[in-house]
Amino acid sequence: MRNATNENQGLAIKTLDESAAYLRDVLTIQPDNPILWQRLATLYLYQNVQIANEIVQDPRAEEAINKAIELAPKREEGYLALSQMRALRGDLSGAENILLQVINDFPTDTSARMQLVTIYRLQNRLEEAADMANEAIGLGYSFGSYGEINWLVNYYAENKQYDQAIALQRQAEKIEPNNIQVFIDLAKLYMVAGKFEEAENLLKGVINFDPTKKAEIQALIDMLPK
């Protein structure tokens, strides 16, 4: 449903409509279930994305999530969902305020911090985004993909903080060990950091792993000081 094509969009809309109707029926039996109210709010959001092909929020989405929060005011998931809704309609400061309160109430939570990282990045507040990401990492957060970590690597590299950039890039090796681009980008970091021997050894390893990259990688090796 999140990635419906033109061919199956009709099925996606029909499925969402039926799912929302089913949840409304269930809520007549379990009106005090906050998780069901949160799921209904999510369905309303998906419905409007499918129908309008853009982010247009159904007011029932926020009504449903507010009901979920009313029923379970100490459950953080409802606030995280509400923050997403505020961000989607362009109210980034409202989303930020909610997340800051969640972090205050749940100081060991990492999901709220990473959601706040996204808000800061949307506002081009990269230093604050990096600081918040490091707080989450310190609390045990693990990145799930190279794409998720790449912006932070680039932030440190652009600020010439190469040790931090390289350390994060080494984490990406473990996340996506079969992604050749991760190793090529790490070699480029070694190059700008002046670690030419490490760069050359890594690039030669890339050629051995994927000979089809030989021309591209050899061009990088040729750039290294002799």
C-alpha cells in the first residue's frame, strides 16, 4: 500500500477502506483500546496518500491519534505518531516540541531522538541533527542501512572531522557487507584524510571482490601519491 503503482492503486484504496471500516467496527466493541485507535489513525493517513497521490491529511487521523493518547497518556507511541502527522502537514516546530517532550518523559528512548534528527535535517539544522543522532547512538541505537547513516558520514567529512566519518563508515561495512559502494566511499574518506596506504589496500581489495569495477577503482588508485 505504501508503494502502490497505477496498476494496483485501486486495490490499495479498496483494501485501506475495508481495513478502516473493519477497525471502526472493532472499536464499537473495544472503544477503550488505544492501539486500535492508533492503527485507525495510520490507515487514514495511508488512505489520503493513495487517493490524492500526495500528503493530504484526513482530520480523522489526528482525531483518532488524540483518542489513543487520551486513553493511554503514558504510551509514547501515540505521541510519536502525532509528531509524524504534524511534520507531514508542514508543522515542523510542532513536531519538534512533541518529540522534545517525549525525550524528556522517556529519556532512554532512541526512536524519538532519531525522529527528531529527521526534523532537524528538514530544517537544515545539521549540527543539532548530528548531536541528537550521537545521543541516540550512545543509548544503543543501531542504524539499519547505509542510506540512513550516509548523511552523518558526509556531515563529518564536510567538517573535516575525518576520524568520526571513518568510524561511522566502518559501521556501514557491517550493516551492508556486500555493498561495494560502502567500501569505495570508505577508501575516498581515507584519501581525503591522508591515509593513503589504507585507501590503496582497500581499493585493491574491491578490485579482487568485483573485477568489473577495475577501471573505476584503478583511476582512484592512480590518484594516490606515489
